[in-house]
Amino acid sequence: MGKKDDPKLMQEWFKLVQEKNALVRYESELMIARELELEDRQSRLQQELRERMAVEHLKSEKELAEEKQILNEMLEVVEQRDALVALLEEQRLREKEEDKDLEAVMLSKGFDLNWA
């Protein structure tokens, strides 16, 4: 039996894979929390902009500048949300590929595993 087939090394490797997976799940939870924060911020900005735009009187330069600032901030939040969604999708695809690679290694070692 070669050193790479050592059961203690395999056990340590499995432990490291489990730790990595736990960290990846935690990272995903943090990204979801960030998405919720951005969603809430966007909602509040939309509400504030609607309230300001509902005012019928002639607006001062300051009021117009504030509306523009709110709109710019809303666009920035939307861009951040889009980037986060793209990152989450990229991570999901990477994890799927890693699962395939892990399954291939385990099958080559004689383990009959099926990662769903």
C-alpha cells in the first residue's frame, strides 16, 4: 500500500474537505445576508425617491440634486446585487465541478459514493 492510500491520510483529507465545505456554506450565508441588505437598501431608496418625486411644486436645485443622488445610489445598489448574483452562480458551478472531481477521486479509490 502506497503512502497515498494510507487510511490516516484519507481520514485527514476527508476532514479537510468537510472543513472547506463548512466554510463555503458560511460564505454563502454571508452572501445571502449581503443580498438581503442590498435588497432592503434598494427598497428604502425607491420609497424615498417616490416620495420626493410625488411632490408637485417646483423643486430647488438642491432637491433635484438629492433626487439624482438617490437615483445614482439605487443604480449602484442594483449593480452590487447583480454582481453578487453572478458571484453566487459562479460559486455554485465551481462547487458542482469540485463535487464531480471529488467523486471521481473517491471512485478511483474504490469508494462507491454518490454526491447529490
